[in-house]
Amino acid sequence: MDPLLHSLFRPLQVNGSDPYAYYIEQKPSAALRAYVACYWESGPATREVSERNVAVSDRDEASLGWLEEEEAVDRVLPDGCTDILLEYDPVSKRQELSYCGTFTNPFVSTRQAGSETRIFAVRFFPGGAHYFHGMPTHLFTGGNYRLEDIWPENIEIIGERILEARDFNERVRIMDQYLNQLLLRRRTSDCDLMKNLLHRVFVSGGSVGVKELAEREAISERQLNRKFGQWIGISPKKFSEVVRFQSVLHSIQNGDSVDSMELALKHNFFDQAHLIRDFRRFYGASPLTAAKDFRKLSDFYNTRSEPSAILKIGRRMAKER
């Protein structure tokens, strides 16, 4: 993979329904930036956490009136990424490690009020995880799998060290060191063809067709599908649809008009019915609903090119699929 691809594709999520949860994100070391999008952590916000991280999003009580008291809900959207999830409870010392494959349908994540569970995670850029586990990524599409069953080596020991770590920065350091060591030992060949294919999809905003994509790289459509299954986990057609959906999200998040005709023309849909149908498939609601959801979010998230603050949101809480 190529770290320059990250500047062409920045997936968005619409989180923020839980004012009592935090989200922290940090970039990997330079050697890993071609493969790892970021490390992230989410969990229940506490006074100690808030005081230790000064850049916390402001929300007044009136703006939270639409929330349920017992549990908070976040919408998690397809983005082409895969994740290592380390779910842990610092009180009971219980920990579960899993690998979340690529998914193509939105889902709702809930967190029960009073839960102490936290999630520390590695978010791999599309195609990045394959370099480490070396297995066809399509084997994990749409599900969560026990990490011990699929990951190359020593992940249980790393999990124990992360559980004992004092804070997020130390957890990042432990995982970053582990992935750097694994990177040096992996024999999976990097794929220049895959880099070129992703570049074409990203530059087109997901509007390039499968036939055109194959012709431009002088490969068969069968070979194209095989490469995407191996590295991304879904077909080039489905991945392009996810990228185009994310492009529409960017337009909405940036405050562009949510007029269906304008969005359809801008993002190369056949017509507004095609746009609305695809958008509902990946978001679970209309572009107008998405615009309203974005307005509920803090200005700190999805508007900063380098999110580095602790936020009162949670992106991907664990999901049983």
C-alpha cells in the first residue's frame, strides 16, 4: 500500500449520539502509515479522562435532549476498512480480541449506560491488513472473528500487555512496536497493481466502472475481482459503491446542498432515485437525515484533517455479527 492514498480517501463516520463516551485517535509510526489508518480507543467518559485531555467537545444540555437515558446509539457506516478490536474491562480485567472484516451494510452500535467496557483498536486502511495476516480478506467479510484463530503470532501476549498498559499512549506504543516487528518479518508481497487500482477508484470518487478499471490496468475482470477479494474483502464494484457513498457523505458534511438532483449530478449517479437508493443502502436513511445527524456532531470530529483530541463520541463499538 502507499501512504499517499490516504490523502485521496478519508472515510467518514457519523457518531456523537452518546455524550458520555469518549473517542481518541492517533496516527501510526511512519513505517506503518501505508497500512494502518490509525489507532483508536473508545469508552465511557470520566472526569479523569476529561481533565487529562483538554480538547473535549462542548455540548450543552439542551442539545442532548434527543438522547435516550438508558442507552446511547451510534450508526456505523461502511468505509472499506478492517479493524483489530481489543475489548476490555479495566475493573474485571476481562478482555476479548477480534478481527472485524470489511462490511457493506450500516449497523447500529449500542452501549449500555454504566458499562466500563473500553475498546482499543487498530483501523487498517483498505488493503492494509492483508499485508499482516496474509490471508484472503474476503474470508472475514461481514463478521468478527477470534483474533487468536487467524493472526500470525504472539497476539495473546500483546493483548495482555495492552490490558496492563497505563493509558492510551502506552497502548499505542505497544501495538505499534508489535506491528513494526511483524512488518519486517512478513513475506506477503506488496502489490503495485492494487495500489494503482485503489488510486483510480479514489480519484474517480468511486464512479469508475469495473470494465474501465480492468481495461486501464490491462487485466481481466476476473483477475480484478480476485485481487479485490484478496486485499479488500469485497468486489471492486461494491468497494467503488462504498467509496462513492463516502464521497456523498463528504459533500453533506461540508455543508453542500442536500438536493438529490444536485448530489446525483455531482457524484455521477444515473439519477436522483439511484442516489437515494444507494445512499439508503449504506446509511440506512436519506441524505436529509444524514445532514441532520452531522449537525448534531461536535465540530471537532469529521471536520479536522488530523483528529487528535479526545471526543465525546464512539466510532465503532463492538458488534456481534
